[in-house]
Amino acid sequence: MFLNTGSVRINALKTNALAITTSIALLSNIPTASATSVGQFYSELVTGQQVSLTLLNHLKSTERYTRYPDKNVDGMYRQYEWGQSVGLFYTSGKASFSKDSTLAMSFDVGYNHMFKLADSYPGGVHNWNAGEKIFMSKDCFWTGGEPYKGQYKCNDTSGYGKLPVANVRLDWGKGQQRGFMRVGDGFYNTGMITSADLDSALLSSYRGVMAQHSQNGYIFDGGFVTGFMGGNESKMGNLTGNSNYYDPYPLTYDYLYTMRVRKNYQNSGYRAAYGEAKDFLRRSHVDVWYRHPLSSVTSVYVKGQYYYNRAAGDLWQQDVDKGQAAFDTYASAASYEFRLQYDALELMYGFTHIDAPRKNGNGSFSYGFGNAKGYLNLPTNGNYHGFRRDGMDARVVQLRYDFRNFGHPDLYVEYGYHWGEAPIIEKATGATKYGSEYEHAITLRYRPRTGALKGFVFNLQQAFHRPDDTLANIVENDPFPNRGDRTNTKLAISYMFNL
């Protein structure tokens, strides 16, 4: 059984009412004078239709310290989930509303099924919402026997099927003045929300409206959403606050809206974005970048960015009171990066400073709106660890090489060394001390954009993360002095093609 989350607040909006009423409004506005006939409208819908099949083989594995004395488990163990996803997606052709109109309508629908191939957890159990997150958790229980007593753990996982995409699309304009809007369920990447964050194994889906418009080089986009379906969930649900295996019953909020503007020039650009979850959280982001060519094969790239999160009402305070919030009132991340590219080789240095004060415990910078995925792209994020503790000064040196000189410009290998220092409150004494941590991150990625293999993606990420004794809360003479170590592997092989 997958956990049905409870509600602290009754949702005032019916999650699919917006999609239905807006779709009816769009259809009712088809012009009557000089309008396309019903037969012609239908013909255009089916003429350009496309059916795509997506195959994704996904493996996530982590070696970490695990202790279950009653199961004779105490040491470093590897856990993993391995699944095969099959998705079938249909996109109709674009049907014009009238002969001379640039307004056209289409629709998308898609079904996906994740098949469970194998999984393994030490002791046969895992913490709810804290495993590898490819499958759904089931057969869950409280270790204390009663709700909020102990931890919420699960004995098993399962595959699932779902309908993550079902929306109507409206296109308008042409050339430098064009745009589109989607109404319904879909993989929305707009404003400050995204369909996948750094910890996601699979794409998440939103219910609502998203739109994008280009005007003379500016790109405006945004969205209004009332529902969310996680990557390893099977049904569209409410927008919720934070939860974990100590408190798996999150509060709900009514809606989330977000907007963004982008402008790119020949060698520079900027972006500004804002998002707000009603009575819960506000997030904003700005970045500026500049690339300076030094020769035909050499260039220097610099980018600066700033994220700011702030509590937006009583719902966030409820999460603070429950100990679910990553910070009390505000959190920020200031970052910059430098990249030197010479032919196929690129060297990068990045820095990030985090502020996320929390009165009770150690704070961190969170980038989602509760369960909704939030946009975040910091150079210091590792393949496993985020380096976003309160007070953290994080750095990275990274080297990337692509194989353009061997006829494969879309194949690259990358190594990054990430490290940082941050204050932490010791559990035993309550004193504040500074600790450090580091991560070795290796990535191999191949995504051909042309040729017979277009649609194929190979992505392998390997990471080894180690905090020092202070950050890992390791005491002297600990029988497992490296209990804070994590060795993580993510492998995704996918192929999408048209039937």
C-alpha cells in the first residue's frame, strides 16, 4: 500500500476544474465567420499526428551505513532499485481555427508504466520516501507501532502505471512573436518549477496551465498549477508541504503560480523568475552570464546567480513548528562560476554561499515548493550531495572533455571535485563547530542529436561523498569511523522513437 497523505488544510480548488473549464472556453472560441469546417479541423488534427514510444532502463544504487540490530545488520551495505519504464505518447496535429488565423490547437496524451526488475535493501526494509525512489513504497509501518512513534518504514516496493500527460495545447503567432499554452496535465518546466530536480529518478507531472511567449528576443513563461504527481507516484494529487519518514502526513496548499523572463544576446544573457505557493513559500531567482571568445576554439564564460526563498504564510510556519521546514523564515544561495573552454576541453571553477538560519537544528537551502519540484542549477551541486547546509561555503573544480574530434560531439566525460565547510550543531553537546565534506563526481553522457541514434540517451553518474567526523556526528573510537560515507551510482539508458 502506498501512503495516502493526510490534509491539514482542505483544498479549496477542485484540481481538474481549471483544466476542464479552460479547455471548454478554448473550444467555444473557434470562429464562426470564415472558420475552418469541422471536417477540415479534424483532418488537420490527424494529419500531423505522432505516436512516440519511450523505453527507459533505470538503475539507482547507494552504499551507506545501515543498522538494524534485530536483523543482524550493522555496517556498510548497498541498496538499489532497477526498473524498466515503457511510455506511449500521442501528439495530434495542429488544427487552425480559421484559414487566415495563426491560432492553432492540438492535444497530447501519454501513458507510462514502470516495471520492477529488481531491488534490494539491507534488512529488507527502507525508510518511506528515502530510498532510491524509482518504485512506489508499499507495506509500510511505524517502528513504534503507532503513528508518529519511531519511523515510517516499508517492507516492499512495486511498479506502477500512470497517465502523466493529458493536455490541450494552443499555439499562436509566428517568427519573433509566437507562443503557446497548455491546459491540463503535463511535464511542465516553466518559471520556478521543473518536472525533475536533482534527486529525481523520473519525471513529475503537474495539473494546471502553463504558457510561453517569445517577443523580439525575450522569452516569457509561467504557470498556475493545482495538482502534482511525483515521478514514482501513480495518481495526480494535491500540492503539499514537506514530509519525511518521521512525519509522512504533509499539509496541503491550494495553488502555486510562477513566472519567468529570459533574454539572450550573442554572447550574454540574463534571467529573472518568481514563484509563490499560497500561504506557504515564495522563491525568486536571477542570473547573468557572459561569454568572451578568445579565439576560434577558446572562450571564457562567467555566470553569477542568486536564489532567495521566504516563508509566505501560516502553512510554512506549521511546517516549522513540526520540524519539517529546512529553514525558519528565509534562505538564500549566492553563486558564481568561471569556465575556460579550449576546443573539446572545458575547465570550470564554481563557488556557492548558503544562508538558511534555523533555530532548532541545522538549516539548509531547499529548492522545492513542498512536493512540487523547484528549479535549481548551482555549479557546486554534486552527483550525490547538494552542499547546501546553512553557512556552507561550497566550491568545485571540474574538467569536461567531449569527443568532437573523434566524430562524437554529443559524447562527453566529466570529473568534478566538490568540497565545502559549514557550521553544525553537535547532537551530543549542542555546541556549534565547523566541519567539512567533499565529493568525487564522475559523469559519462551520450545524447546524439542527429543521425540514426537521435532519441538515444546514455547517462552514467558516479559519486563518492565523505563528510568529516564533525558533520557526520562521529564520536571518538566509533566502530564505523566512515559511517558518513556514501557511494552512489545512477544509470539511465533510454530511447525514444516514433511509431
